[in-house]
Amino acid sequence: MSNAVREAAIPIRVLVVDDDADFQWLIRLNLQLEHDTTVVGVAEDGETGIALALREQPDVIVMDLMMPRIDGFEATKRIKQVRPAVKVIVVTSYSVDNATRQKMCRSGVDAILGKRDVATALAPMIRSVAQS
């Protein structure tokens, strides 16, 4: 079996960090339909997200920004300090101005996606960042 075929058979490990249970469910349902992704954990706040990221070793984290205990900016920063290779996709329902975009970059965010685009764009974005 070639390396390319072997790598294609290994699903992309995804961690979901969002405080909205309905949105967590939507992401999990969406990714269950994909052959090349698997959700390895779900966290309802940044603090739990950090712990799960270190324990589960995901390839990609789907991260909300505004959450209790530790927000997505700080959670991303702390995770990237320990696991710089992990990719973080921020999903947000807020419009992203330049100051917020710069803060995301400083935190280590790899990509941004509006929550309304999750159903059509999340899986392709996960594939894209996982390959980069």
C-alpha cells in the first residue's frame, strides 16, 4: 500500500469547542457524513477544550470565540504553545473586524468560518487546513 493511500485511510481527528450544544450537534452530524473525518471530543468551554486538545491530540480544532471560563482566543493561544502543529478553525456568528482578525492571528488561528456556512464549507476547510 502506498503512503498516499495509507494516509488517505486515516481520518482527520477533529475536536469541537463550542458552548452551544445545538451547534456542537450540528457539527458532529455534519462531520459524521464525511468519510475522512472523525470527532474525537467535544468541549463546552475553552478550559475543557485545552484539556481535551492535549489528551486527544486532534489534527484540527473547530473553536468558538465567545465561551465561558476561557474564550477561544486564549484557548487557541495556550493549545498552540504546546501543540503548534494543530490547526484551529474559528467558527463565529459575529462579523470579524480588523482588530479581531489581528487578535486571532496573534492567537494562532489558522482559518475563520461564519457559523452560517458550516454545513457547506466546514468539511472542505478542515481538509484544507489539515493538509497545510
